[in-house]
Amino acid sequence: MKERRLEEDEVLILTVLLGRELDWDRQPVDLRAVRVSDMDDGGMGSLRFASGTLDPVFGRTVAEGWFMDDDGLPVMLWLNLDQNDDLFELDSWKVDSSPRRRLPRDRSEVLDGDPHAAY
């Protein structure tokens, strides 16, 4: 997988999710320096964080959220850590498994709670 820097809208999502997490005792993350790879998820937008760990594996989820895509369907978000409590992935899943059409453009679009309440 090819590594790249985060896009501005991805930085926005991560800033909001990192602001919500309550159970991760790490120093602030410089999101401008973070490197990620796009995951093969059918275009839903999941990202794998570059790691200094050989073969990192999922450890736990520390923050969740969602936003409404342009077609009116929610896109669920999970910020996951690896077995060493380092950033592992931003898991993104659109509820009908179709490709995501856009990313949030404002902090207020990254919502918390049950997306079904928006219907």
C-alpha cells in the first residue's frame, strides 16, 4: 500500500475523534506528520496508519462517530489502536457498503451517537 499524508478533511475527522476519546494516555498527535495508506474497502475511505511496529494488529477502539454522505446515508467511523496502543486505523463503513461520496467539511458534521436517530 502506498503511504501518503492525511488530506485536510481527514485531519478534521481525526481531530474531532481524538477530542472525544477518553481512554488513551498519549501525547498529542501531530496529524500533519502522520502517514497513512488507503485500505481496500470498496471506496468507503478506511485508512491504515503507518507504524514502526512490525505487523501491527488491532488492539481496541478509542473513539467513534459518523457523518451523513451526500446520498443521505450515514458513514460510520471508528478510530482504532494497535496492540501497543499506537494509532492503527480509521475504519470507515457506509451503511450500504457503497463508496463514500464525500468527507465532512466542518467539525459539526462529525456526529456522535446513533445515526439511526437522524432518519
